[in-house]
Amino acid sequence: MSTPEDGVQAARIEAVVRTVLASLDGDLTSKEMVMLGELEELGRTIRRAKSEIAALRVDDIKDSHIPNATDELDAIVAHTAAATNEILDCCEVLEVMQPRVGETEAELLRQVTTRVYEACSFQDITGQRIAKVVSALHAIERRVSLVLETFAADGGRLADEMAPADAVLPVVLENGPQLPGVAMPQAEIDRLLASFD
Amino acid sequence: MALDTRTNVLIVDDYKTMLRIIRNLLKQLEFDNVEEATDGQEALAKLRQGNFGLVISDWNMQPMTGLDLLRHVRADPRLKDTPFIMITAESKTENVVAAKQAGVSNYIVKPFNAETLREKIEKVLGHVNA
């Protein structure tokens, strides 16, 4: 991770390059010419990096891009929650109907409502995954701020204004849901638990 | 093995839709005595006031997590033997081990199905009744 000390070092490197370039006068050997060329290129690279970082418009990232992205994600959670509750309402109506139909039909209704209940738990996992994405967005925001603080003249002010990512998280997760293929399946959890007995 | 569906069950989750799903699945298993809490603190208060034979809890809740709730339950002389099933999306080995060390009776990883829920309830209640 970049630190304010890195910014000081970058400024010192640039100062050293300028000093060395200024001290080189008179006839130069071919070796010195190569070194001069490399130093000039290094100086240009540093200047270009500084101007590119200054042009990042971190205010947009902080004030617009990240809040917009988190608002959109919040809207996804709200809409899917509303839809899930609507589906659950319908399932509960189907359950009320069960005693009024034949035994075979009632069993079929029970089976399909069970499957719907199982499927609806996607909403909880989705909410937790989105919380992880929001956390990642805030981490990006913090990193951008640190880079600006390191290389751009007024970056420190922006970094100071930004709250630590953890302070704005809506949900605190231990680790949160793992990706399919990475998550430990139920059978493996059962084996792990049994190993304690 | 037949389930004792007269058992008072406390389900704990900060996500109301999940409470509704678990309650409905329990209803299909013919558990009618089901109460809800939305975090560990509320659950602990209900457990201390009531007479519950089973706790089914999420992990990630604020201000008190499911793991902290489990530790409080196991530390309480009156509640310490209450069967406790954790239902969570946390599936890392370290989480399962931490829950087991805290005294969890069983552990279900989300997303889960009704059969897994029935099986784990049967196992922990059967163990208590045996």
C-alpha cells in the first residue's frame, strides 16, 4: 500500500534527477550520454504520472461514481426483496389452498411451495454479496485517495475528508458468502463437525 | 425418527425475509410454536424469558452476532443445553471450527434446502431426547 512517505520519496527522486541533470555539462562520454537519456526519460515519466494522477478527478469518484454505484446496488437489494416477499405472499396463499384440494394435489402444492421457499433464500445471499461489493467499492475509493495523496499536491485534503471504509459499511460480515466452487459444501461441513466427535 | 414438533423454536435472523422463509419451512415440518428475533441481544432476552427447545440462528447480525449469542447461551446455566443450529452463508473452515468450539449443535450453510433443515433438526432434537 502507498504511504505519504512514498510521496516524499517520489519528490526526492525527482529532485535528485533534476540535480544530476543540471550538473552534467561540458563534453559527455557515451556512457554519460546513455545515463543522461535514461534520467531525462525518468523525469518525463514522473511528470507524466503526476499529471495523469492529477487528472483522475478523484472528486468525481468520491462524490458521484461510488455513491451512484452503491445507490444502484441498494436499489437491486430493495427490488429483489420486494419481489421475494411478493412470491412468499403467493406461496402462503397456495398453502392455505392445500386443505381444499385432493390429497395428491395438496402434496404437489406442498412440494412446489417448499422449492419456492428454498429458492427464495437467494435474496439473503444476494444481499450479503452486494454488501461485499459495496465494501470493495469503498476500498477502491480509499486506495484512489491514497494514490492522490502520494503523488498529487492537493491529494492530502481529499484523503482527510474520506471516512474509513469500515465506518460506512451497512453490514458487517465475518467473511460473507463464498463463490460457488470455493464455498465449503454442506457434506464437507458435516464431515468437519463429525471430526470433533 | 419422528420429530417432536411441539418443541418451542426460536429463529434468529436480521433479515425478515429469511425469518419468513425459515418459519414457513418449519411450518411445513409441522412446528407451530415458532418465535422470532432479529439479533443476538433480542434472542438472548427471549431465551431467558421463555422456554425454548431449539434455537436456529444466523451468524451475521448486529449488535450481537449469532456466534456471540451461542457463547452467551452456552455460558448460561439455564440455557446451556439448548440445541443450537447455526444457519449461515459463512462456510470457511475457520467459521465452522469457531462455531463448533463455541458449542454449536449443528451447522447449515446457505443456501440450504428443506431436507437439510429437517435432517439437522431431527439430529439435534433426537440427540437431546435420546
